[in-house]
Amino acid sequence: MAVLTGCGVQDTGPLAAGAPARGRRTTDGEGLLRVYFLTANGSWPVARPAPDGATGPQPALDALLDGPTRAERGRGLRTAVPTGTHVVRARASTGAVDLYLPWVVAELDRAAVDQLVCTAAAAPGIPGGRDPADVTVRVHESGIAGNAWSVRCDENGAAAPVDGAAAPVETAGGAR
């Protein structure tokens, strides 16, 4: 006891460390994509090399549809996005991505919607240079006429309605 008190270091107890860290792009489109998969604790972004330096949301969404790699699955990552030959199309404009789904959102697991929206929002090369949380993703559902619903990827990696936009509907399904 005499040794510990003699060195001059005193116990401070827990200290406030500020707000939790927020995700940011690891690059500004310089060869990496951010793809959102799932863990037991929610969505989690992984960095993937962009094919031939491609930018924009389409290569990121294609990587999402390919699912986690063997190594990523070994680390416990999984996806709730349905498997198959589905084509998800995306088109970027200043500060926004139009996301064209081959499904109706109500058919998807909520986690799948989170993955799709956050992967699109975090894609490199979206004009306007906004942070992923400030990119509006307009979701167009297959076979549903009318306006798309506008959402953003929040700080927790979840799709959240843009102020004034309709809330997403309850969804069903499961992760694989």
C-alpha cells in the first residue's frame, strides 16, 4: 500500500469521454466501399475494395447482395438481404441516392432495409460530399406507384425517416 500512494498517481474514477464515435468513410472514394452487414448487436460496416476503383452506390450495393465473405462470416457477420438473382439499382445525385428495390419493403426484414439504406448512403462518390448520415436515400419499391419514401442512415446504422417523410412499414423476414 505504501508503494501505490508513494508514486503520486491518484485514482480519478470514471471520467466523461464525450459522445460515441460516429462512422465516416475511410476514404473519399479512393478504392474502398463500405458495406453494412449484421452482428448480434446490430448493423456493422465493413470496408471492401471497390472493383477497378468504381465509385457510387451501385458497386457497394452489388457487394452487399453478394453477402459476407467467408472471413466475414467467420467473424459473425451475416445479412438479412434476401439471396437470389435480385437486382437492386441505385442512382446518385447531389446529396441523395435513388434506390430501386425488386421487393416491397413490407416483405423485407427491418435489418435488411437498414443494410440497404446505410450501404447506399455510405457509398463513395455521391455528389455533394456529404457525410453518410446526411445523404437522403429515396426508396422506390417494386410495383408500388407514387412517391418514394425518403430515409437516412442514422448514427446506429439504421434507416430513419427524413423529417416529414412517411415512416417505413413493419417488415418481416430473417437474417441469413
